[in-house]
Amino acid sequence: MTAPPRREQRRTHLDAAAVPIEAAILARAQAADDLLKSYEGSEWTPYAVALTLVRDEFRKLAEELHWW
């Protein structure tokens, strides 16, 4: 099965069915960001680095919805 081609231009507004998905993904990114801010260890611990990568990946996924 092949994926449909990616759009050439970013959609500014999502279809109504995709809006809850984007909101859920961004909520998870915010939760990771809040947890990272409350973490009192060094910002370069493996846990903090992994949490930062996960948070950033959630944000990239939410942005990717605008391109399909």
C-alpha cells in the first residue's frame, strides 16, 4: 500500500475530522513540555533529552497533518 502524495503547499486549516487528532497530539506535546519544566535535574540528563525529543516529535506530527 502506498501513501498518497504529500501536498505541495501547507493547508492552514484542517478538515474537521483531523482537528481532534491535532489537538490530542499538541496536548501530549504540552504535557511533555510541562513535565520537562517541572523536572529539577540537569537539562542534559538522558531523561530530559529523551523527553525533549518526544515533545518535538509530537509537534512535528501535528504539523505534518497540514501537509496531507
